Amino acid sequence: MTATAGTDPKTTAALAAIGRSTAKDDHSEGMSYLESLPRKTVTVYLPLFIIMIVLLFPFYWMFITSIKPDQDLLDLHGGNPLWVGEPTFRHFYKLLFESNYPTWLWNTMFVAVCATFLSIVASVLAAYAITRIRYRGAQTVGGLIFLAYLVPPSILFIPLSTIIHVYGLFDTPFALILTYPTILIPFCTWLLMGYFKTIPYELEECALIDGASRWQILVKIIIPLAVPGLISAFIFAFTLCWNEFIYALTFISSNPNKTVPTAIVSEFVDGDVFRWGSLMAGALVGSLPLVILYAFFVEHYVSAMTGAVKE
């Protein structure tokens, strides 16, 4: 009889536990060495600090420029350019109460919400038809839709302007509401395709067996499960509408109908004279809705983008 065969089972179990504990301690010591403070400082904290500086500095520059007096903006050699000695909110007052900025802000919000809603509805229907209904050529159709997103707007706005003039929509918000989906639907469809593919097909098959229609499946099963993807597509589409410049500059000419990106450039620039205080105040206030939107829904945005990329 060997020594192993004669060992008590309890003793064997205790020795095995001790071995596992020793291996775990060795592994934890190795991980603690990799996660030491100097190494974390170099690999984690320092890069994060640099990234934060790069991302937040434009907002800081806009803010200090918007609260600088006019004499400080014109004097390039006096004082510290990164600091304000005598801040003033005169530029914000002129922006909000002596210009049409509230109207421009409302126009931008109205166009962005309407165009985003139309794009999301069309993208949901297209993504569901491509990913959940099995037919030959579905993947090819999906690829062609995404390729349409790669067409630059600088090429599309020329034929679109002809259509806008023919239908009498020039210089109206509907000119933007109906043209923005041409650049929103392709990407939103591709994003929702990736998210719809993560939903198990068994749920849809069970619903079909129970007699549910395709519309009922889409409304009662697919859409509730795809809420993070819908939020992500909404944020992307809304952001693109809010910052869009070429179409808004081409299709809108009158001051009351302009959106924020084009209005602050055209109204606060007089020839070669740039009113930097009002320009930066308008850019800062115009960016606040997007900052608030991302602050509340950033987790859904990242999760949906990750699911889409995996697919």
C-alpha cells in the first residue's frame, strides 16, 4: 500500500486547501505588484490627467473668454491669457437679451428633436427588417445602408438643395428636419442592427407560435429590450443634428430661422471683426444641453456602442 493511498481523506483535503491558499496568495502578491502606486500613477492616473486636460481645456478657454472684458480681449500682451482679473457677464447678457439667441436655441432644439424622432423610427424598422427577418441579401442591404453614411454631406447638399427649392421648403425648419435623416438613418440603422442581433431569436419564435404578428413582436418584445440601443442612437442623432453646420448654412438664410451653429458665426462676426466674447458665450451655452444629455445617458450610450461593435 502506498503512502498516498494510506493518507486520511481529511488530511488530503486540508493539504489541498493549503496549496490553493498559497497559490492564491502568490497570485495576489503578483497582482499587487502590478497595481502598485508608482505603476498606477504612470499607467492610469497620468494618462487620465492628460486626457482630462485635453478634453476640458476648450471649455475652460470658452468660459474665460466669455467673461473677459472687451479691453482684455483686444490687449493680447497684457495680463495672463489663462486667467481673468475682472470678470464680467456682459457678453452673456448681450447674448441672451440683446440678440435672437433664445429663438436660435429653440430652432435648434425643435429641428434636432423632430429629425431625430423621424430617424429613429425609420432606423428601427430598417434594422428589424434586416436582422430579424430572414431573407437572401439581408446582410448586403445592411452593408449598403452603412456605406451611405460614408457619403460626405458636402456632396449631398447640392442635389438636396434643388429638391428643397422645388418643394418650397427653403428657409424653413422643415428643410433641415427632412434632410438631416439622410445622414442620420444609415448610422442609426447600423447601430441598432448590432443591438438587435444580441436579442435571442427564441423570444421571437415563441411569440410567433403564440400567434403574435411582426408588429406586436417589434413593439412588445424587441423595442423594450433594445431601450439602451435606442437611447444610444438618439444621443448620436441628436448630437449630430445639434452641431450640423453645412445644411443649416445652405438651407436657412433669415435670422429668426437660423440654428445656433450658423447664427453665432454669422451674427457675431462683422467682416474681419470677431466679437469673441459673444461667440464664446454662445458656444458655451449651446453646448450645455449636450453635456446634460451625455451626463444622464452615457452608460446606455457606451453599452449600446459596445454591443454594436461586437456584432
